[in-house]
Amino acid sequence: MHYWSWGADDCLYVVSCDGSNFGHPWARGALLKIKGTPPGHKVEQVSDFPGFEISDHNEQRRYPSGVLAVDNMLYVSVAEYVSDGHILFWPHYGVVAIMASDDGGKTWINIPDKDSTSRFLGPRYAAIQFVGFGPGYTQVPAALGDHVYGISNDDNWESGNHVFLARAPRDNITDRKNWEFCTGGDSWVAHEDMATPIFSDPGHVSHPDMVYNPVLKRYFLSIFSDCVVHSPATPNDTARKLWDKQTELQIYESPDIWGPWFLVYSESPWEGPDHAPYCPRMPGKWISEDGLSGTMIFSGDWMTTKEYYGLVTRSFRMIPITHPHATALPRHL
């Protein structure tokens, strides 16, 4: 999995999970720094977050997830999953902490204790990915105020049902009591169990990505899922034969961060029948000046032959159209 944020230094900061990078040892998570724009981009590993992993349990896994660059600070949330005994169904536990760095990711504070069972955020926000804006969290529409925004799917990593939205003051992100949760439109509450989804597609909602395109004045929501809907009731032998062999991609757009959402693009199976890519991302740094083209990041196959297991880039181009019901709907891309 890969999560991104556009740094104040004009670099992309990307969290990767479950792998090794450029000769570094295998790690549950690492922070990468990307300079430039594809195909001429350069990638280096900055940190493998030493000390953040959970004790070695088969029933629990801890990963770095959403990364956020605000001014000269970096933040990374730490997500935890628990096993329900199913080989491919890892339910969300929650975010156990949000780590912070003031030196570009070399060192970190607020690293959770490896045996901690406390939760900063619950299962609805376990895989929080921060909404992408400009470098150092600039170019945020004035209507959104001095907050940072994050989204997560619920249930499990690749076949949840909903996307939920949260926010926190940009100058006090690591203080849990300052977080608020969306209940529809610009309405917020302090209790996350009162949040309502901003997007729903039962069984087809993975860890999502959202970016604001200031040229088009649109938010783009990218989601993937397995072509075979996951269920913890599916026998393990059936799961091994069917799951994670093919995936599907959907991209949506909206004039508002909380929707409503309109379909831009759908592909199933994504990248064809012989691959299973996952976690699509649309970094704002790589969107063109006209707002219509750019480069996506996604994670390559992990259940097939694995020759594409890693950070993959793919260029795209959008074509503006006018929706046939334009009087009722915003312009659709």
C-alpha cells in the first residue's frame, strides 16, 4: 500500500507497506521521498519507522498509513488490523497514534508503544488517508477553514462498505479531543460513532484516496476493490482460489469534499485479467496545469507472480463532458 502527501519542499512523501526499498531490509512500513515528475522522478527511502511495530502476533498487524505534510511538519498515522481467523479478511481495529516529524521524516515522536492497545481513532477511521491539497497543505479552499481532512473506509482493507470523513485543526493534529467527524455536508460532531458516510458501495470500498484539483475545482475520490466481494463467511480454501486475483478501479468527482459523487472512470478487471493492482492514488503534484492529465500511483500485484509488487505509476488524461442532465448535476468529467 502507498499513501502520499505533497511536501512544502515540493517533494512527494509516500508511505509504503510490507516490502524492501533500494536494498534496505524488509519492513512493515517505510517513508519514501520522491523528487520530480514521472518518468524522470527519483525515489529514496527516508525512514522505516523504527520501534513502531506491534509485538509479533499472527492475530494483529500494525502499519503506517496516512501521511500528511503541513508546512514543514510531517505526520503519519499508525493503523492496526486484527485477524478474525480468516486468511484474507483483516478487520480494522483503529488508529493507535499519529506520529510527527520536524526533520523531514528522519526522526519521529509520538511513536506508540509496541504493546499498546489504546485507540486514537476507531474502526471507521482505521486506514485514514489525508485529503491532498497543495504543497505543505496549501491551496485549501477558504470554506474548509484551518483544518486538515482525512478519509477512511470501514470494516476491512479492501472490501468495506463506506467512506467516512474527519477533520482536525492544522495546528493541533495529534490531540484527539480536537478531531471532528462528518455527519453530512458541513456538519460535524465530536463522537466518531455518530459519523455518517460520505460515500457508500457495499462490499466494494477499499482504502480510499482523495485529492483536490484547484483548476477544475473538483475533488477526486479513487477507490479499488476485489472483483470478488469479500466475506468472512467464505471458506478459506474458496478464498485462496478466488480472492485477490483481479481487482476493479473506480474514480469519482464532486464539487464538495463530502460529495455527492459522480462516476468519472471504471475499469474491471483493472489492468486486465492477469493482474491485481490495488490502492490507487492521484498525487496533486503530478496533475497538469490544465487539471486534466497527470500520473497516478498504485501498488502492484501481491497475490500473483509479484514481479510488479511495488510502487507503480500510470499516466491519465480526462476529457471534459457536459452531463445530459446538466441543470440538475454539476459538470461531469
